[in-house]
Amino acid sequence: MNNKIVLLLMTEKGLSVLKRVLKTYPADLVSKVIVCRDEAVKNDFADDIIDLCEQHSIKVSDKLSEKDVESLCFAVSWRKIIPASTAKRLIVFHDSVLPKYRGFNPLVTSLLNGDEEIGATALWAAEKYDRGRVITQKSVKVKYPIKIQSAIKMVCELYEEMIVEIIGQMIHGKLDQGFAQDDSLATYSVWRDEQDYWVNWDWHASYMQRFVNAVGFPYKGARALLEQQPVRITDAEAVPDLDIKNRVPGKIFELEDGSPVVICGTGLLKVTGLISESGESLLPLKKLKQRFSSHHDM
């Protein structure tokens, strides 16, 4: 293995790692950057990654070549299948302290579950995803409410620390081969798609608030129907419940300065950010007697 690296980068995390590498080490350490776009987010940062590479005369491609695998490869926020031929030379960055939350969207899952800590793992790629030997792990405490964008920035810092540490090992010829995960402690996080943006008004208001925050920018945002018209909830807060005897989740209970306070299965949710699918603000609302629903209610 030569003392060059190849970076497979996606999203803000990939950009963050690239910036840190270029700040810490000579640009010629990076033999190539592989970039892939992500249509699931509003801003995938692909153009920013490409621009930064051009500024430092780093080759950019959309796929690995046979020659690339001669270098140590890092996959950061990567969501595409990587050829098995790279497995022995590939280090994957994952958004959890493995073996917790193996799989997809672990950071979103962690925030939805209200975990007190979020974390990251650098591991050697293995035949089965997220099962490889762990090189290093880091975590940080979080306080709620917290939006996904803030959590991503926290994970970016962990990623930056880890890649500097690992490249340092490589340069000094002491690359850590890691330790095996305890499979008995493994938990999993399943992939998410457009259907998973829909809210469920039977949820507890506090969970609803976490949901709105966890799927917000750079993701597309919590989705609902208002009088059968699709909308996105961008900001919301759980407020104290009232003893409503004829409780109907989704109905607007009252308007506070144009912000609807909506009945949930348990608790009340004050919607303070509401936009149309085209991005136009729908607040303040003027009409009280309206109801929110989800696609399941159509």
C-alpha cells in the first residue's frame, strides 16, 4: 500500500473531512476524490467538494478504478455499493458507535429515539455492511431539542478527528487493524425513503417535535396534509397538554399568533414553521377550523 489516499465523499460530512485533510496534510496526499450526488437531500454538497478539489488540483471522478485501490480508501457518508475488491483497503465512516445502529440513517434514528449521545465509528469494510473491525470510535452528548443540521455538524467534527488520527497512523506505518465488534450487542437502523417523511398525528407531541427536527434540512422535512393539501412542517414545539374530552389528532385546537396548535395522540404540537411543497410559507394561518392529516388518512 502506498502512502496516498482516495476519498469517496458525499454530503456535508464528506466536504468537512476533505477540508480537514487539506488543512492538516499536503494536498498531494490525496490521489483522487470520488464524488456521488444524493437526490434525497436539498443540498448534497457535491459541487462544493468538486470546487475544493479543483482549487487544490485534485483529480475528481464518479467511480473507483483498479489503480485507486492501491491507495488507502476512505468512504465518508457514502451510500453506494463499493466493489468487494476494495474491502482490504477501505475504511468506512459510520454515524454511530457500532455495533449500535448498523445500517442506514443511524443519526436520524438516534435523534428520533432521544439518545443522550450521538457518535461515529471508523471501521474496516467487511463483506456484510457495518460488521468490520473497528479502528476508532468517538461520541458526544446532545441536548434536546436539537435539529439534524446541528447534529450533522457535531458528527463532522468527530469524522475530522478520526481521519487525522488514522492518516497519522498510515504515515508512521502503524495503521490500526482494529478490534472485532460484539455481535450480541448489535442493533440496526433501516433505510428511509419518501414515505418516511409523513407524520403520524397519533404520535406523542414530544416525539413529533423530535421527528420534525430529525428530518429537517438538509433533508426534505416532515410531511403532512392540511385540508388535503401537502405541506412540510419545518419547525414545531411540544406544548403542555389539555384535558380534551373529544380528542381528534390532527385537528387545530387554537391559533397562537397565526401558529396552529395541533392535537396529537398525546400532547399538543405548536407548528411554528409551515411551508408548501414549493417552499412558500403558509404562516400565519387565518382559519381555525382546519385539520392536519397524513397520507394514511386519505
